[in-house]
Amino acid sequence: MGRVIVWRVTQNCNMKCRFCSYSTEVERVRGSADDTEAERLCGVFGDYKRQTGTDMLVSWIGGEPFLWKNIIPFSEMLHGYGINVSTTTNGLLLDRIELQRSVVDCFSEVVFSLDGFEDCNDIVRQQYGHFEEVSRNIRTLAKLRDECGSDMKIKVNTILMRRNIDRFEEFCSYLQWLGVDEVTFNQLGGFDRPEFFEENRLTRGQVETFAERFPKVKKLFGESGLIIHGSEKYLDRILKTSRKETNPIAECDPGAWFWFINESGFISPCSYTSYEYKLDTREIRSAEDFARAETYFRQCRAERRSKWCDDCYCTQVYDKFE
């Protein structure tokens, strides 16, 4: 198994989505990764890759990661080390040819956030025209990628909620027409913006219908070239949520293959335990420290089990990407 590092490099954003805690309408302190420390850590990742040969993916998230000024220089650095680079973006800033060329040159994948068609996406994101503009940017990037002979994947991650889940298949057809290669999905969560959640959360009936049809939908689109990710275990987690059932996790191999890094420079086994099981990035000085980090996370979990482990929402645990 390779190693995946999801790195939230900024809490800044340029949108006011009603479901997101990084919305510009939410008053909060907003941090970004320290440039000097980020550059040093990228160098350590390069050393680890060179010494072990392990497949690695570093995925930038935010906020909006393209507001972080170093996203391209550090992506080029990682790419030079043979490390795969990814990002998840709302897509608004990917409208300049210079930036698009840089992305095609050094990214292995770009994940656009789109939550259905205009009648859902633009309303819940409170930005009319977002769907149309991002659709245009996806088409342009796909064309440039093909012209350059790049194998970069274009993906879309969508948040399923009450007003868009019933059009999922139609939406996937549209994404395939745009040039999208792969689709992932999350259920709408309620921890960030509970005031939006209750009226927009998936109903039990919607999820049961979706889960029943999903294997067939996944197979049919796969045969036509669009990969839709999501395992049976992942659907079961969403079903449990719709039924208001908890799902405790006994073992998740914390830190063995997945790290989450936040903008403050804390590494954890998942985004939910950033401040419970935190390990400062400055403690990662060499390839040998990767194994020490895993041991540390296991000790933390054994000594003070997080409340999140009693009702886990970490999508990596549930094979969202299978």
C-alpha cells in the first residue's frame, strides 16, 4: 500500500457555501501553512520517496488551496521527487491558461467540488454562475490535458444532500460529457454548519434507494469509461447515518498509510483527531520518523481513545475511493 498525505494548507476561501465552516460568511481566525516549514517537509517527503520507493500522494485541500501562493512551486518540487500531487478546489481560480498549464505539468489529479446542477449547486454555494463557470474550466482543462498528452485525472467530488441525490445518475452523465474521469461523493455532514444540516440532510428513504441502485450505476458508468468510487462499506456508513446509528471503529491502523496535516503544522491519523493525536511536523526529520509517527499514533489511541472512534466519519476508513 502507498502513502496518502492530505494537507490542509489554508483556511482562506473565496466562496460562501452554506454547508462549509470555511465560508467567507463565517467569522473565524484563518491560518495558512508556514512556507518555510512546508518547504522543509516536502524535502523530507522527497527523501522518504527516494529511500523507500513507496508510492506517495500529497493532496492539497483548504479552504481554497489555490489561494495559497506556494501551491504551484511546492507541487513542482514534489513532482520532481516522483511524488504524485492532487488538490481539491472549487474551480473558480482555474480560469487562467498559465495556471492550467502548470497544473497539467505537475499534478496527477485535480478534484473539482460540484454539488449537482445549478438548481442545487449555485443555491447552496450562494454563487450564481458557479456551476457554469466551473463546467467551462473543466472542459478547458480536459482539452489542454489531452493536447499535452498528460495522464492527469480530472475528478469531481459531490456532496449528496436532499435536493440533489435523486439526480445523481444524470449528473454523472453530464460530468462524463465534460471530460471528467472519476467521481467521488460525500454525504452532507452536520458538524460544520448544523443550522443548514437538518433541513438538507439525506432522508433514510433516499439513501436506501441510492444504495440499492448504486452497484448497477457504478458498473454501467465504469463500462462506458467513468469511474464512480465508493465501496459497499462506504454505503453502509451513509445508511447508518441516515438511520441515526453510530458506527464505532475498533482498528484503523492509525498513521500506517494515511496522514492528515493541518495548516498549523500538526499531523494526525485523520482530520477529526488533529488536536487529540497531534504530532508537530517539525518532529519529522527523516524517513525513519515515518515509522516512529505510526507508533506514536497507536500509543495515543491506546492511551486516550478519541470520542470520534466511537462514531467514525473518516472516509478513508470506509473505502470512499474504492
